Amino acid sequence: MHPPPAAMDFSHNSLFGYMEDLQELTIIERPVRRSLKTPEEIERLTVDEDLSDMDRAVYLLSSGQDIQGTSVIANLPVLMRQNPSETLRRVLPKVREVLHVASVEMQLTAAVSFLNILQEDSVSVSTYAHSFLQVILLHLEHRDIGVSNAWLETLLSAVEVLPRETLRHEILNPLVSKAQLSQTVQSRLVNCKILGKLTNKFDAHSIKREILPLVKSLCQDVEYEVRSCMCRQLENIAQGIGAELTKSVVLPELIELSRDESTSVRLAAFETLVNLLAMFDADDRSQTILPLVKSFCEKSFKADESILISLSFHLGKLCHGLYGIFTPDQHLRFLEFYKKLCTLGLQQENGHNENQIPPPILEQEKKYTSVRKNCAYNFPAMVVFVDPKNFHMELYSTFFCLCHDPEVPVRYTIAICFYEVSKLLNSGVYLIHKELITLLQDESLEVLDALIDHLPEILELMATGGESSVQENKLSSLSDLIPALTAAEQRAAASLKWRTHEKLLQKYACLPHVMSSDQIYYHFLQRIFTIMMTNNVLPVQRAASRTLCIFLRYNRKQEQRHEVIQKLIEQLGQGKSYWNRLRFLDTCEFIIEIFSKSFFCKYFFLPVIELTHDPVANVRMKLCYLLPKVKSTLKIPTDKHLLQQLEMCVRKLLCQEKDKDVLAIVKRTVLELDRMEMSMDAFQKKYYEKDLLDQEKEREELLFLEMEQLEKEKHQNDGRASSDKIFEKKRKEIKKSKLIRSQSFNSQAFHAKYGNLDKCASKSSAAGHSPTVSGLVKTAVLSLTDDSFRTRSASSAPASFSPPLPSTSRGAGNSADVKSSSGKDVQPRKATLKSRKPNP
């Protein structure tokens, strides 16, 4: 730091330092000065504002700057939509003139604009062919390859819609001369791609007479780039001429090209052969193609690594296409070849630092990694190739190597394929149980992210498949997965990749289908609740909230359900942090979606409407958005008293609310509530589907209660046969209900928050609330739930769920959360129906 001005040192060294500083400032300022326009430049760029769009376009193309002309051409599709006839008459001729001397940027812009006009159908096909086609053909052979490719893309799109006669006269006939050796290589390459596209527009006879001679000529071109390009178009040509002509014309060309001196040509011929395997009969595949493929594979290790990359990528399709014609010896050779590719380059691993490896070796190792990645991609196809019954003997060791590969791309790819492999193994899925644990514990979150896309399906297969049908063995194998699942979540939580964390929490919603209530309660529930209370990312909190609601929904232990409900009400709904109370409202929204109306009204209705007295404006605002859904859970006349409580709270909000933003939302909510029609205890025609779904939810909740009661009786009676039959019947009913509605639960997002369990249940009962299916169901629900959902003392809580949970406050993340408030932390409040004024 330089001394202040009063103490400046004017010695030579000091002045030299100041000069350096001034030079730095000058350098910083230069780009700003260069970007400014002189008055003359501004004058040249100024256009009369009174000109119409058409006049302005013509003026700028005639005398404007290059950047202005480019802007007009970019805007050409808009002009065509507004006034196509005037644009074609006045603007397009100017565009043709400008393109003769246009810059690369303007040429690229014109190619894109012409393509957009074609795709938007701004003009008829005949008009497009008459006005635009010649411009496109004229610039196809532009000296800049990028520009040439851009115009070629536009032409190939136009070929799809242009009539056959136009294609014949304007494109096909000129190709005869342009495909000659006297033309440039670029011109011949363009012609190869056009020929490949034209075959879809002509009949087989025309293709044989007019196109195939050109194709043969280009396949014998002196330049390997042209031969390779034409070879890759043979697939399109074969599709156009049919199997018979393909066998007599295309296959001989492919055989000859597969023996070409150029590696790129041989590679193109191999890939085209693989893609056309389905068009050849068994004799052609066994007598002609299989020997070529064998020779190609044998020479691949001596050739360039690019051959191995392509071969490894197409190996699955190749084995599938040739399946059934292999002899046992050939089958074994191809399998061994695949296994060798799966470990290519791993033998040379010596633990050296990348900085110490010479660049050529490093580049080679990257290619080997690509080969192994392709092998991982093809692994499901190879499982089919060897038959899943032979997986353990033939491919398990290879699968193990791929799951433990030192390179992340390989493990990422095998993680993507894990579900497909699991499906193929079916009852043998237990064989890859340890590899699932390995991938769940992978140090790379990319691998974990790829695996969890199908985690519910994989866990379902693990739970229902397996060599043994003994349920205890399956539960034991899933128990081994619990540490890996919890470790994966903690690793995702510790990273900055919150989307992976969110996705994993969403997939945890499948756990009730594959694990017991105790396993979920003691290993996952406390962690999920902690995330809801402490995580700083709103989508992650919401995912945790939804998953917790699913856990609660399928929990078959009354004591555990009681504990979770009480914690939601006391620690979220009555939490000190307004952020937690906002999350309680989110959770209540999930509960409304997942549970029956009677469940919500019995335990969460009163804690929710109590938040109308919340001192924080954000909470009251969010509550107003939720009130219509809250009202939709009521049924008349059973819930008439609760409706009165709701109306009283809304009336107080309307009269006492001082925050102008909240008041505006309250007024809109009141209008919406007034327009809502109440559900009745009896089924109504207009709400039949919704009432039926709610009845199904309520019936399933009752079945869970009965299941628990039967389990207790089963243990007391030492597993008598009659009890087993009833238990199995109830279990099947619940499984059926899950299958009917699991899709709807997994496709929506929900949330939870607030209240005191004792007061909620007792006040709801006092309000006359009870399930509304039938008198018999009412009696069953009351008899099973009255004692089971009583509030337990803190001392009776399980050790894993008893410690107080920390809460954090932070800014909110949605429309109701954005409003700032000074009352972020307030004292917890008891759920009560007494009206009171909000705290200052």
C-alpha cells in the first residue's frame, strides 16, 4: 500500500512504482475506449425511425454495415411470417446480392434462417423451391467448411419435403457432373451425403438406374475421405433399395471397403455391416459377414485404438445380430474377446501420478478407458448372449471388474446398466447384491446419481427375487444394504450437489415396499427428520418431507406413528424458527395428498388453522395459500364444527391482519373459499372419483391398524393357522392397495408441519370428526386407534428418536417465503382454539 499523499516519497524508485500503477490503469481503460463509437460511426449506424420493417430491411441490406445486414438476415423468418409476398419480392433479392460477398458469420446466419423458414412452413413447398433452393445450392461449396456444412444441413432438411421432380431436376441431375474426380474433395463429400438422403425419395428402380452408378463411383474414389463418407451412406441407401438389391449391390461394396488400405474406411465398412445385419439372411451372415467380423476382431489389437473403441461400442449389437449362427467355439471366442476388452489397460496400472505419465501413454490410457466404458454399456447385451443362467460362471468376474474399475466413466456406465442387468438375472439377482453395495458406496457422486435413477426398481427386485424363497434370507440381504443407503445419503448431503441429494431422498420413498417399519424407523426416520429441520436447501427439505410422509403412511406400528406425528406438530408446527413452521405447512400439504381426509382432520387440522395467529407474516401468507386445500378435507355434516373453526379464523384474519400483502392474499382466499362446494358424508356424483380414492385411502389405513392387531395376536397365539390365514389375507389387501395407488404417490410432491397431538386428536373428536365409510368401519377405527394414538411421555420415546432436534432459520424459497420479517424466532406455542392477537 502506498503512503498517503502527505507522506509521499518522490524518490526515483517511488515514482517508478507510481508510473507502473498508472500504466495498469491505462491498460484497464483501453478496452472501454475501443468499444466506444465515434460520431461518424454512430451516424452511419443510425436509421430513420419512421421506416417500416420492410423498408428498413432493404435499406440496411443495401447500404448498412455488415452487422446490420446480418441482423436483417437473422430476422428474415419474422419478416416472412408478417408479409411473405413483400419479403420475397423486395428483401430476398437483396439477400442474394449480399451473400455473394458476405462474411462467414452472415453466411451461417443465412443458412439457419433459411432452415427456420422451411421448418415454420412460412411459404408453400413450391414457393420455397423456387425462391430459396437455388441460393442454398449456390453456397453448398463455400470455401469455409463450417459454412458449407451449414448450407448442407439446410438442403438435407429441404430434401425431406421437396417434390420428386424438383429433386430430380435441381439436385440429382447436377450431381452426375459434380461427383466426377475433376471436382474438389469437398464437393464430392457433399454429394455423398446428398445421395444418402435422396434414396428415401425415389423408388428402387430409379435408385438402381440413376443413383447406384454414382454410389459405386464414389465408393471407388481415390480419396479415402470420400470412400469413408460414401460407405457410411450405404446404410440409408440399403434401406431405400430393399434386401434383394442390398445383397447383390451393397454387400459386395461393403466387403471390398472392409479390406481397404485406410483404417477409417475399414471402420466405416464394419459399422455399416453391423447396422445392416438384420437385412441379411442366415447364409449371408454365416458365410460372408461372420468371417469378416472375425478377421476384423483379430486384427483390432494390432490396429489403432480407434478401431477398438468402435468395436467395443458395437459388440453388443454384433453378438445379438449373429446370435444363433455361432458354433460353440466361436461363441466362446467372442466371449473371451469381450472379457479381454473389459480389462484392457488395467494390467498396466502401476499407481503412477498422471503428471509423471508421458502424454502419448496418457492419451492411450484414455482410449482404453473409452473401450471399457463401451464394454460396460454393452454388458446387458452380453448377459443375453451367454444366457442369464450362465451369468455366475461366465460373466460375474467381468461384472465385478467393471464395478471396481479405477475410472469413473466406466463405473458410471455400469451403474446406469445395473437395473437392466438386475431384470435379466431375475431370480439370480442376489448374485450382484455386493456390487450394488459397492456402487452405493462409490466415492464419485456421478456414479451414485446414475444408480439411484432406478433404485426403487432395483430394491424391489432384490426384495422379491433371489435363489431362496425364504423371506428371512431376503430381509437379511436388504438389511446389508441399510448401511450403504445411509452412507450414500450422508455423502450426498456433505457435497454441493444438492440435486443428487434431493433425488436420493425422493427414491427413499420406495423403502416401505421393501423394508419393515422397524428398519425404516430406526435407521432412516430420524435422519429424514433432521434434514427437514436443519438442511439449507428448500428442494431437499421438501423431498425429505414427502418421504417422511410416505414412511408415516406405511408404518404399521402405532407407537411409532404416534411419535412421528407428535414430533411433526411440536418441533415443526410449534417450532421456534418460522422457517420450520413454513415447512410444517409444506408437510401438511403432502399429508392432505397422501392420507385420507379423516386422518388429516383428526391430527393436523387444528394445528394448521392455529397458525392464523402466527406472528410472522410469511407463515400467515403461506397458510392462506393452503386454506382451500384444508377446507377440501372437511365433510358436512360430520365436520361442521371444524368448518366453523375455520371460518372463525379466516374472519379474524380478515379483520385483524395489518400486513398489506397478507391482507391482499386473505381477501383472494376468502373469495376462493366462498366459491368452494363442500363434500358430503354421502357420495356425490360430481366428486365420485375423489370420494372413492379417499375411501380407498381410509380403508387402507384401517387395514394397517388391523394388520398390527393381528400381528400382536399372532405372537400371543404362537402363530396358529387361523391367525396366519387372516394375516396373509390382510397383507394381500394392503399390497393390492399399494399397487393401485403407488404410482400416484410417486409422481407427486407433497410436504408437512405443526401442532400438539393430544389437543388435536381430542379436539377433533370433540368436533364430531370420525371416518365416514360406514358404521362398521367407524367402530373398527375407533376401537383400534383410541388407545394407540395417545400422547406418550418423553421418557417413553425410543432412544433413536428421542433427542431434541436442532432447528435453523433462513430465508424462504417460494412466494410465501420471500417476504422478510423481523419475527423470525419466536417462542413455541401450544395448539389452542382461543383467539388471540399476534405477537408484536
